Amino acid sequence: MTGTLPAGQRRAVEALAGSGRLRVVPPDADRTYDFLAQADERLSQLPLLTSAPVKTGIAYDAAHDVGEAFLAWFGYATTNGPGQHAAIGDFLTVILDSPPTHAAAAAMFDQARRARNQQNYRANPVGSAQAIVVEQMARTLRAAASSRGLG
């Protein structure tokens, strides 16, 4: 079984698809669960890490996996090319509009994406506080998936 979106969210996601940022695909529960398992594996490793940049990167990857799981669940995928991660963030913002903790985590995804890019492409330093915030965001997104029946 896969999910359906309320009318307002569906229209907003269809607008993302219409802009070429997402494409419609068959909903795929197996792909959803594979991405969630991958996110769970990454999240399980975070307590073992001491490096803030490494921890931040893995936490961001886990959040990205959750975003991919949501896309698969509802029958969407990002289009190839620049902006794929930003499209996931926009999608999460549309579908996770409540409760406030889930909405805040969805909004944080794009901030974490931009910080990750600064780390990867400009060698910006990452501190332990940032690693904690990104980990909390990833764990909240994973909890949002569970609360919506994704697994």
C-alpha cells in the first residue's frame, strides 16, 4: 500500500512536477522501505562517530533517504540534473506541514543541504552544534515517516 496526499498538498506537489523538478512515477512501497532501511542504518551509526563533519554528512544522507522514501511512497521522483536535493526539500516542506516539529524538520532540510554544499565545495568548517542539529532533523524526518505509516 502507498499513500495519497490531501488535495492542497497534491496541488502543490503537482506544481513541482509541472515545473520539471519532480516527475510522476508509480508509487513504490519496496523502494520506500529500502530507503527507510538505508536511513535507519545511517542513523544507527551516528552515535559511534566523533567527527562533526562526518556525522553531519551521514545525518544529512539519512534525511535525504527519508525524502526519497516519501517521494517513492507518493509516486514521485526527482528529475535528473541540478537541484535534485533542493526539490526533495521543497517536497518535504509541502507534505510535512504539521505537526510543527515535522514542519520545522522539513524546513531545516534545505538549510542542511546548503550547509552541506558549503562544507563539500568551500571546505566550510562544521562544529558539533551543527552536527547535533542535523542529526535531530534527520531523526525527526524519520519519525515523520513512521507516523505517516511509511514504516
